[in-house]
Amino acid sequence: MNVPDAKGRLPAGAPLMEENGRNRAESSPGQRHPRFGRGRLLLVALAVWALAMILPSFYRVVEPLAAFGLSVDNDGVVLDAIAPFQTASQSPAATAGLAPGDRIDLNRMHCYAPSSRACADLVTVLGGLGGLQYTLPNREIDLAMLSARDEPPRTVHLRAALAPLGWPARLVLLADTLAAILFVSTAFWLVWTRPSRITWGFFLYAAWFNPGQTYAYYALLQSWPVAVLAQEFAEAPAQGAAYAGLLAFALRFPSEAADRRWRRAERSLPWIGSILALLIVLSSANKFGFPTERITEATYLGGYVVIALVLVVLLRRRRGLKPQDEQRMRWAIAGCAIGLPAFILAEICQSSGLPYYLWGATPSQTAIGLLYLLQGVIAYFVGTAVRRQRVVSVAIPLRHGTITTALMLVIAVPVVYLHETVAAYQETLHLPEWIWPLVVAPIVLLVFQRLHEIAVDLVDHAFNRRFHRARDRVGEAGRAMLKADSFRAIDQLLAEEPVQALRLSSAAVFRWMDGVLRRVEPAIGWDEARLRELQADLDGLVLQSLALGTPVRLRRGQWHRSGLPADDLSPCLAVPVCGGAKEGIALALFGPHESGSDINADEREMLQELATRAASAYDRTEAELLRSEIRELRRNIAAADGSLPSASN
């Protein structure tokens, strides 16, 4: 343990953390570390399955898959005979004379014999995702077709043609794949470190409904019809559990305790998951001769109802939470409000015939990929809300995310248009294809980064005026400290001004006096707190800021000490007040905002600057007091000398 110097100050660079304090700092409350058992084994197996469906997409980023140019619904009705190709002459389906409205004869093609050629050909166009299907290059199939133009039934032979992706679509696919891996990994890590119904529910959702695309995965399975059928039957309980898991997350987050008014809803979760799983199983009956488009639509509708209920439950439960838990709930709501509608729209466009029936066309895979990419924000927002017991205002990432999205559109649209224009003159200009990733892309990234910095600064000045007013007020308080004539005046400015400017819930200053870090007045929000002195063996986590000379963020519940203020007022930031010689003079402790949100990075920097001003003010005041004492001592000595008899007497 370190000993203060003669003035009672603590060297700022001293290693103050003792074993007791170190254990408290490194252990996070609420984290459990169970041994590897059946739960973790199931977790690993589900994560491996989820990643196995995502990772093959990297192949499609590099090498194109093939397609027949055929999009069908779950009744076998042809919706499109061209996509993903640009023209009918490129599409094998259109070349073979297929057109929207034609139908696969499900009575002649079925999977009662899974090893038959008819089943293998059928799952190639109806297996997995439904709608638009991709396959491996050079694959050939025979389809029994019924014409919508009063033509006799016929068997159509199709040979898949390569369907290369443009570089914008490849970038979107790469981003989707990486986002999906991060999505699953985040949910996996939450369960691994914090196993609970909340984290398990979110993981079950993330394992199946993530931004990753599974075209390449199903293209690999098409060579084994039994594997496709097994995958589809395994999907049913997985998707049912995913919907029920997301609803379980909404019913228990953030405290894990089930509200009494929602217990009946929680008891219905197994039924909801089972019903949706049954509908998904029934929708696969088209492999056995039964049209299932209506069942599929009912399945999607049921899933969308569950997702809507998730948002309703989160919004309703937010009202009764404590301020800090409410801020965490706001993060979860923001992520779900952005990601879930994007996911619904992407699923409708990719796996159903609704867009064709409404608009007469299906969206491009690039547009669908962007919707899935937008869904990935759920992992960031929910992961942050689960991991952190105290969060900053959700408006900060939303503002930055909005700016980033807008800039991406502003830059990407002209670049794509330029690419299309140059491609039309490719042979004339003789531009190599590598010029785009090696020359254009770095320039675009540099411009994007600079524009992002400028845009964030402009938006902060336009829409975050409260912060700038607070910074001006805190700056005035710092200048006033340099004119203060007493330690008490500095203490008051250091505690009161940040609370009023930033609307903090609490603030207290502990200053070295007689070799002890003692609490001084005023201490806002500490009225009933019994803690008066800080001790190195009990408060090492907080005093670490003095040892390091930098602010230390205190997680909620991390500082275990009797006599602290209530949970909503408990300190979230320790700011050291260090003098010019890097000596610890005082320690300022600040609580979260009155709204419950944590102190963000900009505010932390502001408080550190104020503490630096306070250190200078303390040193100046101490020097003035010492000068005053010296002058008083000299006067006393002079007076004493004058009262003594002279030497000549």
C-alpha cells in the first residue's frame, strides 16, 4: 500500500491497486462462469450450424454461382423467368420458353422417393429459401411444367448458367456475411459469459435470423436431396425457437425477472414456437405434391405478428423501469425498431411472391442485401444493452449511424452510376477491372472518412446545442476556479457546475486533508451516504484513477462499498485532480445523468479539463495561503523582535 507524502497527497503514478481492490475491479457483477456441460455443448452445436449456413457465402463473393433464371412460389407458380440475369436471352428459363404464370406439376414431381431424380430436380428450385434459387455451375434439371397459356404439359430441360455479381453486389454480400458472423458471435458470447433466458432467447433468434445469405449453402446441399429435406425439417423447430426466444428476451430484459403481469404471456411461449414450427413443417409439403403458398404466407404473417409483439412488449415494459434500466431498454428498442422491420421487408422480398403480386417485379439481390445489412444493427444495440449495466444516451450512436448511412448513399450512388457509365465504354477506354478495388475504392474511403468527420461536427453543432452550452458553462466554471480565494469555493465549483450543466444525478469531491482523502461539501446526491473517507485497501478501484492520472469509468455495481448513494445516484466516473507535479490533490466522483444515461466520452473529456483547472486552482490557493502564513509569521517575528530589550541596555 502506498503512503501519502508529507502534504497528504498521493503520487499520481503510484501503483495503488492491492489484491482486494484488483479482484473487485476484474470481476464484473452478474457474470457467471459455469463449467462446460450440456448447455454449452448445445450452444456450440447451434453456433456451428448457424455459421455453417453463413460461411459458404464467401465463395460467392469470389466466384459466381449459377442460376436457371427461375423464381417460383411455394405453389410452384413461376413468378419471374429472367432474374438474376439482365435480359431474357441470358436466362435458361426464358430461353426454354417459361414465363410468369407457368406452374411446376407437383403431382408428377415429388419427393416420396427422396433419392429419385425428380426429387433432386424439385428441391433445386423449391428447396431452402423458395423464390429465386441459385445452384452450382453446370447443373442440369428436368421440370414437369403446366403452361398458363393453354399449352399441353411438357418437360423442360434446363442447364444452369453463371450469374456473376457486380462489384456493388459483392461488397454488399461481403458486408452481410461479416455482419452475420459478428451477429452470431455476439449472441454466442453473451450466452457463454452470461447464461440466462435473456441471452439464450436472443441467441436462438440470432442463430437463425441474421444478415447472412444462405444461397451458397443450399446450392451445396442440392446434390443430396435427403440433406435438403433434413435441413428443412430441422429449420422448423429452429425458427419456432427463434421467434419464441426473441419474445422471451422482450419479456425479461433487462433484469431477468419476469413481471407478474407478463407471466401468462411467458407461459404461452412454447405454444407460439410450436405452432410456428408446425406451420413451417407444413409449408415444406410442396415437396410431396401439395401447394403450400397460403401456409407459407400464414407462417410469415405469424412471425411478423410475433415481431410486432416484441416491439409492443419492449415499449410497454419500459415505463416501469428505473432510469438506468430504462436507458438500456431504449438501446434494445432502438436496435429492434431499426433491424426488425428491415428484416421483415427483406424476408418478404426474398422468400415470398408478395412483391411480384404487388409491384409486378422482385427487388434486386443488392437491395435485399442492404435490408439484411440494416438488420445487423440489432446485435450492436442489444449486445451493448445486455453487456453494460449503464449505457450512454442512445441518441449518440443513432445520430452517428444516420450520418454514416446518408453519406454512404451520397457517395455510393454516384460511384455506382460512374461504374455503369464506364462499363458501357469499357472496350473503348481499355480500363482494367482491378482499377475499381485498387484505385477507386481507396479514394472513396478517404473522401468518406473526411466527409464523415465534417458531417458529425456540423450535426453536433446543429442538433447537440445542449452539450455545447454545457461545455461553455463548465469552461466558465474552470476560469472562475482560477480566481477563487478558498478551497471551499473550488470544491463547490467542481461539484455543482457539472451537475447543473450536464444534469448529473450526483457529484462529490474527496480531498486530501491530514493525510486522508476526506469528503468535502457540497456533496450533491450524497445526503444520506455514510461514506466520508476513502481507503486504499477498500476503495482501490476508485483510487486507481489517482494512480493512473486519468478518469476511470465505474460500471454499475462494480464498486462494492457500504455507505454509497442509492443505485441511481452511485458514481459512474472517477476523475483525478492532479497538480503540476503529477500529485493527487483530490478525487471527483460523478453519477450518471438524471435520465439514467452514462457519461459519454465527450463529457468525460470535459470533466477532465475541469479537473485540470481545479488542480491549478488548488495549487494557486495553497501557494497564496502559504504566502499569507509566511507574511503573518514575519510580522509576528518582527513584532517579537521589537518588544525585546536592545543589546546596549
